[in-house]
Amino acid sequence: MDVITASIPILLKGLQVTLYIFVIAIILGFLIGLVIALFRLAPIKLLNWIAKVYVDAIRGTPFIVQLFFIYFGVNSLHLISLNSTTAGIITVAINAGAYFAEIIRAGIQSIDKGQTEAARSIGFTGAQTMRYVVLPQAFRRMLPTITNQSIISLKDTSLLSVIGIADLTQQGQIQASATFEAFKIWLAVGVIYFIIIYLLTLLANFVERRIQVR
Amino acid sequence: MSIITVKNLSKSFGKLEVLKDINAEIQEKEVICVIGPSGSGKSTFLRCLNRLEEISGGEVVINGHNITDPKININKVRQEVGMVFQQFNLFPHKTVLENITLGPVKILSMDKGTAEKKALELLNKVGLKEKAHSYPGELSGGQKQRVAIARALAMNPKIMLFDEPTSALDPEMVGDVLEVMKQLAKEGMTMVVVTHEMGFAREVGDRVIFMDGGYIVEENKPNEIFSNPQHERTKAFLSKVL
């Protein structure tokens, strides 16, 4: 038990890094997803194509390859120099962005065409129709899937330990080898991830209830 | 001068031509009822009047604006043309009041208080003042449609288009909606109504247009067209629905 109590503060420091990266990356990822989804639905062929290539490229490659590509690959060109945290945030964001794009696209397309027609007939522009009528309704429908993808992305951040980011998993690794108590340490790490994800689920359920369409 | 002028309007969906050489002149304050069998093109015709359907050929002039001109700001023209749909299409995430004020506040930049005051007046007019803070999901079909009419009126349109406004309603709800429409007609609103309600067309319509196969087959005063149809197809249709 001493091992755990001694390690907990260190693991929590790792958790801070995990959450910091997760929060920034998921917000960026959502914005990327929104833009890509709108590209995908825009009546402009080039934008459709960009969106499709982006989504296919991200979905068709492993997360860890994307991470190495951005951290080692891009850095090796010596055009810009990304530190590991920045590279980690970018990777999680562009990865989640592709999945968010598909979720948002499906959400937008699930809204009845009559909603758009009603808004347009009043005199709203296409953009206003999206903003005031379609997206608020689509977002309500997307929320469970968005929650799901956010949880996956949170778990993906554990892979960032391989490029030396001192996240929860990385701290677990250090503690496990320092204390020779792999069983207890990894159990503790697992429990911490579980609690965070459970809290995230509760938050999502709360938001879902609050914005339910009557 | 006519408020709606349609010249040689045609509309195709791919290879399917659904409107062929449509010509119509509608005067201010006129109530036009468009009747005809399903698939005759009457809804498409109506939807061309505010360009919810892209127009394939010909010319449509609405209150002086040629909406077939690609340079026209169609959003501006649509503010002058209210539309009521068969499926109501209220915004389910907004209250009745918000449904009505959304356009005036966001498009006409009306302040919220003024918009709400006007919305309540309109709700009063359609008999639903007490439903202001309800959500569409809590209303019956007839109530939804009356809110939809109020929503369209909130933009102060010059013309109102009705696309089979009572077709999705339970029979006992139809009367309330038609009553609101009659009132509107009495106040001098220019109305184009695609409808299966022959009673309404006869009583309220100034003119009836009969469409079939993408053409306007016949148009006349209601009494004339119902009691003395000129065309075989009109006779055949009316014998089935009357």
C-alpha cells in the first residue's frame, strides 16, 4: 500500500499532463471536424475532395504512425521544430478531427430537409440556417457519438508516452520500473483512467439531459 | 400591376420535366388556389415562386424582383414571401415564441422585446397565445400549423405561399387552420394556396388554377371552374374529388 500512496502524487502529475493535452486536443479536434464536415457538405467539389482525402488518410492509418510522422517525420524536415507536447496535441487533434468530421456530417445530414427549407423560406442565408437551425439540432443528436469519440481520444493520449511525454501512462511506466511493483502501479493507473472516463460519461449524460429536445 | 408574374416557367429534375411552359399573373390581394392530381407539379410550381426549387427556364418576377436573375439576392426576396409547409417544419429545439421571433431578430435585426410583442400579437391572432412558451413537440398538428403561419407572418411578407397546409392534419384540426387562412385572405393578403380542400378553394379563392401533367390546364373563378369546367381533364379530376 505504501508503494501506491507514494506513487499517487506522481501519477496525478501525469494525469494533469494527460488532461491538459486531452482538453486542448479535443477542442481543436472538434473545430477541425466541424470545418471538415462543412467542407464535405459544401457544394464545391474541391472542398469535398479535401475533406474526403483527409478523413480517409486519418482513418486508414494507425494512430501511432500518425504520431511518429508528425513528431519524427515533420521534425526531420527541419522546417519547424515541434516539441513532444505540441506534436502530441496536434496528432490527437487531427486524429479526432477526422472522426468528428464524420460524426458531424452524419448529424447534419440526419436533420430533416424541411428544417432547412423552412429557414431558407424565412430569408435566412445558408450559413445562418446552419448556425441557428441545423447545427443546434444536429449537435443534440451527435452528443452520444461525440462522447464516445472523446473517450477514445482520451485513451489514445496514453500512446503519447512513447515520444517521451510525461503523461499518466509514462509516469506509470517510470513508477513501475522504479518500485518493481508493476501489478499495483498499473492497477492504479487503470483505476485513474477509469475514474476520469467515468466522470466524462457522467458529464455527457448531464449535458444530454439538459439540452434534450422537448 | 401584378405582384407575381410567371412567364414560360419550366422545371426539370434531371430528365423529368415536371413543369412545362407555365404562365401566370397574380394580382395584389388575390387568393389563388392551385388544385390538381398528385404529381401534377402544383407543389413544384409553388416552390419555384420563392426559388426553393431552382428554376430551369423562364422568368418569375415577385413584387418587382426578377428571381430568375442569377444576381438577385434571393434571401432578401424570400423575406417578402412567407411559406407554410405541409409538414409544418417548426424548429423543434425552439419554443413557439422563439420560432416566431428568430427571423425578425436575426434577419430584420428587430430588438427582442419588440419581436416578442409582435409574436404574441400574431399568436393571439391564430388563437395560441397561451402556447407561447411550449415546444412544438407539445402541440397538435393543427396548432403547429397555426404557429407556422404566425412564424411566416412575423416577417411581414407581402405574399404567402401555402403548400398543402392541411394535408397532414387530422380532419378535426383542418377547420382551425382554414379559419386562420380565411381571416388572412379577408385582411387582403396575397395568397397562393396549393390545396385539396375544394370547399376552401370555392369559398375563399378568387381564382382557381387547375394543373395536370406539368401544365396549367385551366384557370377560372371558383364558381366557373367547379360548376362548368371547360377541359376534359378538369372534369375528370373534379368528378373524382367533389
